Amino acid sequence: MTRYTPIMIMGCTSDAGKSFICTALCRHFANRGVRVAPFKAQNMSNNAAVTPDGLEIGRAQYVQAMAARVRPEARMQPVLLKPQGDTQSQVIVLGRYDPAISATPWLARKPLLWQTVRESLHSLLRDFELVVIEGAGSPAEVNLRASDIVNMRVALEARANVYLVADIDRGGAFAHLLGTWLCLEPEERARIKGFILNKFRGDPGLLDEGIAWLRARTGIPTLAVIPMTPHLLPEEDNIAAITPSQDPAAQVRIALITYPYASNFDDLDPLRHEAGVALVPVQRRTALAEYDAIILPGSKNTVASLRYLLGSGLAAEIVRAAQQGVMIYGICGGMQMLGNAIRDPHGLEDGDIAGLGLLDVTTEHKPHKITRQRRVRWLEGGEVSGYEIHHGATSAGPRAQPHLDEGLGWQQGNVIGVYLHGIFANTAYRQWWLSSLGWRGHTQDWPARVEAELDRVARLVAGWADGLLVHRCDAQAVHEKC
């Protein structure tokens, strides 16, 4: 098996485009016949996915595995941090919630997690021809150097060639690149092989002077200028990508309630990319009766999110809209909020709380976390597929009628609640639900659209990506010199 030096994409800032570029590279190399795998040592995101074997990883690495045409695995992201408070995160280690490490102070976690990261990385290096590694945040965060298990510590461990990306749309990209390079130690700078300017609008020729200036000071070439590229792919934390639709011809307007700790916004991607559908984020109190539907997404801290709704006045507006016949739809934590009560006897979140009372269900949080892919019967049609991620066990009263089989969804008049993440990716289900709101379009196969999008974004890197492939002389001894 041919072996290549690992490729690592780091950013000057968060949201520089690391995940997007890694995804494009994974699909490009897969299209070239290279057996490639993604890797990110640690991620912080509430946008998660469930692997076929029931383990939890970040959505970005799940999509990168899809791009690479390989089975998503927990070792591709051995550590996932899911924020559930200003100073508190649930720590997922190799796909499972680890309560002991979750309770460990931040700086004390490194020795507990590094061995898992290292073993996961080397197992991928053994099993694949190429590993495309994503960094987190910026390697220039010198205050975090001592606790680093995701940026330069990984690059040095893997002996990866590192490519540093800057978001030029923000401004100051050349300063970001130079400043980041200057913040690195000499052995770390030696791993930087190229710069990438991402999200550029305009004539690339305007950058020539800046690119020459940067190379004169660092000796590092700028390998690529990637244009600003709207796309359908899920983001690592994609609430920022959901902007209010300005389409005056939208047939259906849906309010998306964006409370604190909201999660899995990619559940809504199939809706927001349908023509004639306007998905509008709502965070502050506003009249909601003018919308055709209101969606309450998942939440990493359902009780805290519900308290925000009650305190902000949004809860009252949701109840008022429901009473006026607006369709209310809750997913996972959003469904729990619609119920009669949420009980938290084990202190997993923020205690007990009364729900909105729109759906005759009651939820109790349990210590065991359910993470699994599912395929169940939808009572209005055929089967639907998706996945579960929740601590809650929900029981239904007589007024809540089954909507999905196996206790995964209920309906009470114009209120629907489901546990199944990814349900709107099911073509027939999405068609049924949007049509019930008055939409006159025709849904397309969402997985097929995502596949086509992966090939499209891969073409953005096709002109320079092959130059990143460097043969690794000794596949069994990554640290030894060639």
C-alpha cells in the first residue's frame, strides 16, 4: 500500500474554513483512488453525528468520512467537547460520554486524553494511505500551548505537512498568516509548507503583492486562493450560516428558535436549501403567529434552553402561536420542551422544570446516553431513517398520538415532537411536512444532493491538491527520518 505524509490543515482563526478544505481534500483524493481518512484530535461542537456502530463524533468529521468514501469511526475524532454551560462541557471520548473526564479541570485533561489521541492517530496512519488532519482554532493561541492535544502537538506526532489557512473575507489575512507563523516554535515552523487564502471575492491578481510580501518574510509559498463558495455541506457549528431569507416569493416561512445550547442545526439543512422555503432564526421575543411553522431544535442543555425561552418571553409566543394553529415541531430536546415536564433526578442538567404543555409527554433524564442510528415506521407513510442522541426517556399520555414507531415521535393536533435527528433528510417525509404547510414544490433526494456537492467542492482544490502528496518512506516508523 502506498503511504503518504499526513496533510494537516490549520487555521489562523476559528471559522477560517479548515473543515471545508479538509472535506474537499478528502473527496479529491478519494476520487483519485487514494485510501484517505480524516482526523481531528479534539473538537468543540454541539453539532454531532452518530456512527454506524452507535458512537458519537462531530458532524464535520462524519461528513469528511463521507467525502473520503469510508465508514465514519470514533477514532477519526477521539475527543468531542459538547458545551452545556459557560464553563462546562460534556466530554465524549472515543464516541462515549466520559463523566470522570467531564468533571476533570481543563488543564488536567491533557495527560488523560493524549494517549487516546495518539493511539487513534497512529491506528489511522497504519490503516490508510493518507490521513487528512484538521486543527482547531489557531496554533497561535500560546496560552493554550501547554494543554495542546489538537494542533502542533498532533502535527509533530504525525510528522505532518501543515498548511495554514486564513479567511481573507474578514480582512487582515496577511497579518494573520505572518503573526501565526511568528508565534510558532522553530520545529513547528518547519512543518508549515504552505499558506491558503480562503473565502476570496474578486480578482486574485490583486493579491500578488501581498503574497510576495508574505513569502519574502517567511519563505513559505501561498499555494491557493479559494473563492467564496456558498455550499450545502453542514458546518461544524452552522447557526451562523442560517441567515434570514430575503425571498419575497417564499411560499413557506419557518421560525427556527435559536436558544442557548441549541444543537444539531444540520437537521434543518434539507429545509433551508429547498426553493420557496424561508427558514428564519429567532432568538428574541417576537410575534410568531405570522409564521407557517415553528421549529424547536435539539439542545445540549434542554433545561437551560427552556429557562431561556421562559425568561425571554419566547415561550409565551410559541404557546400563543400554537393556540392559533401554527405548526409546532420539536426535535429531541425541542420535543422534550414541548411536553408537560422534564425531570432531572441525577443532576445531568439544571434540575426539574415544567414544559410548555403543548404535547402530552413527560421526560426523565437518565445517566445512560442513547446514541444509535435508527430506521422506523412513520405512521403517515413509510419508513424514515435518522439517529438518536439523548439522555431523556420520554413517556406519552393519552392525548399524544404516535407519529413515529418505537416511542420516537408523537403528534397532538398541530404539535409534533420526535427524537429522530436527520428526519428531514428523508425525501417523502420532507415533502409531506412542507406540503402540509402549503408548499407547492417537489423535494429532491438530499443524500444525492450532498454527494454532488462533495464532488463540486473537490473541484475547488483539484488544481493544487495533488502537489500536497508526498510519499512517506517508512509506513511503520512515522518518527524515523527517511
